[in-house]
Amino acid sequence: MRFFPIFLLAMSSLWTTLCVAETSDDQKIVATVQRLFDAMAARDPEAARAVVIPEARHVAVRDTGAVTNTTHEQFVARLGAGKEPWLERMWEPKVMVHGSIAVLWAHYDFHLNGKFSHCGVDSVSLVKANGEWKISGIAYTSETKGCPLSPLGPPSAP
């Protein structure tokens, strides 16, 4: 019986360690996706390449039903070619992790040149390689009607 409190203490420590590790990975995953959004806002192709594996795909499902499927390099070329500011904001991200794979799911809104363009849901797949989370693919909806109000408020001026 006297070993029971020690057992409980050990289990509590293990549980706390596992929860902290999960939280740490969750935070790193959200930060990785945010770095892509920051690269988009800066129109910085190299920063966008740094957080995404070269083979990644971007799949958009428009509210018209049209589906576009592009490589990350095609996306980066478009990113580097333009000048108008892009702003993508996500909120309430949900992260699921299993070993070295993860998925982030979040609502987002997108603003082009300081004006609302569309909203939707991002589903971002990530892989952990060499201890670092990288985006392996993005699928998202692109909706122009029925968008929920962002809890982030209006975007700041570009």
C-alpha cells in the first residue's frame, strides 16, 4: 500500500511530460503554418520554401465546386511575382499528431490588397523530419459567401 502514492506520483509526472510534449508539438505545428502565412504577407518565396517540403501540393476547392491542384513551386512563383499584399489569418486551429505526422485544421480569412477576398477552412498536413515540422500539403476551401466573422477583428491596414 505504501508504494501506491509513489506509483501515483510517477504516473502523474509521466502524464504531465506527455501533455507538455503534445502541447509543444501543437505549438510548433501552428507556428510552422503561421510562418507560411508570414511569408505570404511578405511576398517572400524563400521563406515559403523554408517551411514546406518541395513535393507539397496546394488543393483549393472553390465555392463554385471547381478544384485546383498546384505544386508548391507554382504557388511560390505566384507569390514572388505579385506586389499586392496578401493577408491570411487563421483562428481556433485544431491539431492532431501521431508520431511524425500531423494535421492542422483551422478557419481562415484571406485579404488581398487590404480587402476581404474569401474565407474557408485550411487542412494542412505536416511531417516531422530531422526534428522539424514541415508542411507536406494544403487543402482548403475558398468561400466568398457565408463567411463567419473572424474573432480576430478587422485586419490592420497593409
